[in-house]
Amino acid sequence: MKTMDMQEKDKSALIQMIIESLPESADPSMITEEADLIEMGIDSIRLIKLIMGIEKHFKIAIDDDFLLLNNFRTFKKIKKAIDDARND
């Protein structure tokens, strides 16, 4: 199994996707590896759209069994989901 870590341009793209998923009232400068995106205002509909955008942008499929809210609460967890899907 080949391990692929996310490159800086992919990290930037992911951060931009997250920013676009946040409600206008959220402060994008608060996005860190551990910031809770749900607390920042990403609801279930925004999260589904974010996941769909991630799958399209990164040309991956995230396993349905992995589609749990807790697995997408932070940038770090989303990055791990992308890395795991790339390595399958």
C-alpha cells in the first residue's frame, strides 16, 4: 500500500473548501488543524456538500461506513479521511 501525504496545494484547496462551507458569520481565520467545524457553524447540509466537493476535487470515494459526523469535525480529521481514501 502506497502512502500519500497531502501536499501544500491540496491543503490550501481543502482549507478554501472549508471556508466556502462555513456560514458567513464564521471567522475563517479561526480554522486550525483542531478547530471544531461544527462549532464554527458547518451543519449537516453544509458538511454533505463539503464531502461531495472533497470527493470530486481529490478524485476519491469516501467509504459510506466512514461518513460519520465525528470523522469530519476538524481539518485534521478531514485530511486523514482524504489520505485514507487515497491509500485504499
